[in-house]
Amino acid sequence: MTDLRRRVAATALAVGAALALSLPAAAQMGAGSGMSGPMGGEKAAMPENACRKWPMAEPAWRSTLTAEQRVKMDRMHLALKKEMNLLEGKIGLRKAELKNLVTADMPDEKEIHSKIDEIIALKKEMMTKKYDHVVELRGILTPEQRTSFDMMFLGWMHHMGGGMMSKGPMGGAIGR
């Protein structure tokens, strides 16, 4: 055997031995310790609405909503979601049309630019609806709730390690 082959064989043997010795110890550590995953243990019970990155389950403004505020908010979210679905569909169609224009045998730059303008107009409409929605939501909150909502909206909780802002305010209701 050449020197290089001996080194490769020795390295492979060492890695194999290390894995063989460490897996039982890792499995034993995970069992019953509350760790989840392939090493064993059960998942710790977590409330359905709990944020996994921040111990606070939900922002203060959301936990203090009255039943009436919740119903209004749900209706507002549903109306926005319906509008966004239509706009997203239109954008998808325009993007497909744009791809066909670009890949045509003789692409027409004016048509391509016109299609891009249509897509930008639809995206602008989506942003306008989202921010109108935020203003409307703020309108049904009390001053105390609005302060908590504004802190979340401006990203204060996100900068503190919370994961709620990854999809925008309300955990994705108006994000994207």
C-alpha cells in the first residue's frame, strides 16, 4: 500500500471509530432529556400559538383584544387575503407572459417593458393595500394596544430575538 492510501484508510478508520463511540453517548443524552429529534427523547409540550424563538407567546396587543376586535380583525384579514390572492395570481400570469415575450423569436422590447410596468403596478397595488390594512388595523386598537402593535410593526421584537417579524406583522398576515 502506498503512503497516501494508508493515510486515507487510517483517517476513514478513525472517523468510523469516533462515530461508533459517540452515537451511543449522544443517544443516551437525548433520551428522556426533553430533546427532540433522531437521537430520542420526546418533544417538549409547547402551546400551539407559542413563538419558538422567543419565550413570549404573543405580543401584548394581540392578547388584549376584545372579542369584537378579534372578529373585526379576522374579517379585515380575510378581505385582504382574498385581494392579495387575486393580485398574486395576476402577477404570476403577467410574469409568465413576460417570459414568453423575452423568449420569442423576435422579442419586442417595448412589449417587454410594458409587461414589466404592469407587474410593477400590480406590486404597487399590493403594497398600498397592505399598508392601508395596517392603518385600518391600528384604527380598531386602543392606545395601549397600538403602542405594542407599533413596536412589533417597527421590528422592535424582531431585533430582540423574536421570530414574529420574519413574515411581517401578524406573523405573515400582511408580510410577504
